[in-house]
Amino acid sequence: MQKINISTSNYKQSLERFAKNKKRFVLIQKVSFYLNFVLVIVCLPVAAKLMNGKDLFLESKVWLWYVPFGFLFLYFFSKWVFRHYKKTTQSAEELLKDLEVS
């Protein structure tokens, strides 16, 4: 959104660029939301092996407790961040629409 230069383009071009960038940004956010869950599953055993030297595949307690709680935290945190980004893009869109009125 910062790449949109409203001083060098007209109103229609600015809105078209904003709409295109907004769609791309929302798509990236949604893809990253789902890839975060894969990242947790991949990084948890590696991090445990590096920090403690333990093999998480042999300890079922970790998989039964930490992974579900990690997923819950990740889900709610990702939703919160997505709502924040969505609100920010909505306010930027309103600012562009207010430029037309002015």
C-alpha cells in the first residue's frame, strides 16, 4: 500500500492499484495463516532436539498437550492479527475514497 503514489496518478488509477494490492495482501495473509500450522509441526521437533536433546516422537505427552494448545494460541493470535490488518486496509480505503469527495 505504501507503493501507491497518489500524487502522480489520478483517483481511478489509485483506487485500482489499491484494490489490486489489497486482494494480494489478503491472499498472502490467508496463505500464511494456514502455513503457520505446518510450520509449528515442522519446527517443534527440531527446536526440542536442539534445546533439550529430546526426541519428541518418543514422548507422546508433548504431542498430546503442547501441540493442541499451540494450535489454539496460533489460531486466535492469527485471527487477531488478520482483523487488525483488515481494519487498517479498510481505513486506508476510506481515506482514498475521501480524497474523491475533497
